[in-house]
Amino acid sequence: MKRSRLQVISSLLFFYFFFSGFSLSSSKNEGRSYPLPGNFEDIWNATIATLEAEKIPLAKVDKANGYIQSATFPLYKKEYKNWAKAPTFSSAGFCAIEVGVVEKDPSMTVLGLKAYFKRKVGYHLTGFGKRDSSRGVFEGRLAHRIHKRLVESKFPKMKSIILGCDLHFDDATLHYVIVGADEHQLAYEQGLRNGDVLLKIDDETITPGNLFNHFINIEAESLKKVTIFRDKQEIELPVSVFYLNPDAPHFGFYVERNSRTKKFTISRVQTGGPAEKEGLLPGDALLKQNNILLDNWKNYYRVILMQKGNEPQTFLIERRGTLIEKKIMPVSEATKEVL
């Protein structure tokens, strides 16, 4: 959901639709559920913090029963069309949500979300009233933001774990699905593909309650046996996962991998950093570091793990067809971005 939309709720609209908002039971909606890692307190706190950050007005907060109900809030026309199953020709509208939080066990809690929609102006065509059912998009985006906030607070180390793809929890199949495993990413190089269903890691069936346990204790590189489901069969793959300490020595440049040439190319050089002082430029391709060929992601991350703050690193660089050798001393301030 867009911050711009949430920030334009006027006090007049808020009070009018808080007291005369439409009934939650007036819209058809089956709701969606999202198992999240953590106990009731973890998920409740992340949910309240997310709703407050998104400026969604609340009408009822009942922590004892794990229930939250929002006040009615307005939506722009584009948002309403994206989130509600409205007629082709419809105006802006309004939304209200219900949230339920139920702990299944100390490691996993289910977040239930329902969104209800009503058009600002009803086009009374045959078969259409002013109440519209949800497409599930709003609930999915809100759940994603709650999950992100939860992980950042409960598992802060995860932002430095490198898998090379994202894991999307499918609330229909109750499995995680591989997404973002593009051809130039680490996950693709190791055999993972978009759409793969994650079944097991190191022979343990994966649930939202145990997923992060497989990553939070990694200190450098860890080889995992990953079992996925693809094309009606189970496949086992050896997958290396990396933890890059954000406080480790760095050179002050940012790298992306060229999808066409597969070369690691400098995208930006930090002002005043070691790379700028030694003359590195955006567009330079990194071919070797200390004679280690940078031809895949595993080698790239492994040389990062070997770096020490008091040891200069020798880079072989290609710049517009010319090979250049640069020796750079890393520094230890934590200003590096992980791409």
C-alpha cells in the first residue's frame, strides 16, 4: 500500500467514516491466513507497529482475544481497483480490515487478515451493488510488511544472510516458494529456479516456525542440503549460504553482476573511500582478487570472507578492454551494501 494514500486521510473523512462506516459483514470475504515465525507477543507487536507505521486508523484493539478492527479509511481509485473486485467503471472507495492473531505454538503464530471494500459511488449495474469482495492483494501486502518488520526485530542477522533468492510463503499450499532466482544470481548458479517449492533443509521439513533456525547461526559459509519440489519430483541440491558481517573490512565500492557478460561490475564508488583513492571507476569489471578468479558468486563471496583489515588486496580490473592491476587496503567502517 502507498504511504501517499495513507497520509492523505483527512480528519473530516476519518470522523465521518469512523462513526458512519459500512458494516464489516456487508462485504464478501473469506480472508487469508499467514503462519509467521514467533510467539503471540512477537506477531502482535509487529502487527500493531506496522499498522501504526502505515497510519491505518484503529477502531478496536483487543489483545486478550488477539483481535484488531480498523476504522474505515478512504482509497484512491487505482488502489480500489487493484485491491477490490469492483466493476470495470468504479470510483474511489473505502476499506476496513479485521486482524486475528492466534498462537499455534511458541515458534509459530497465525496471522489472519480480512479486508472489506465499499465503493464511494455505486454503479448499480446488473449484478453489482456497492459492496465488493477482496482480491487478496491488500492482505498479502500488509502481511508482507508485518513479516518484514518481525524478521528485522526478531532475526536482525538475516539481513546479512546471502541465499541469492527470496522465499515466498504460499498460504494456499503452506509451503515456501523460490522467487527472485534470476540467471545472474547465486541461487540460480546453484540450481534453484523460480517456482521451486521448498520442502526440506538438511532433511528437516520446513515450516515458518523453523525456517530461520537454519540460517541464524551461520558465521561465514554453510553448505545446506536443500530438498525442493519441481516438475512433479523431489530434487536434492547442495546449496552454499553466506553470512557477510556488515562490520567486515570493505573497499568503498558497490558491485552488481552484468546479466549479459556475467562479470562483476562496479556500479558506484564511495566518495572518499579506498576504491576512489586508488582510481577505481563505475563500469570497471572485477576479474580477479588476489589471483582468485571472480567467475561465480561463490568465489566472489569467499574472497570477501578472506579479507582482513590490515592486508592489501590485489585486483585485476578490465576497463574498456584494457587490463589494469590495483592494490587496495580495505577499511573497517561498516558502510558496505550487500547486493
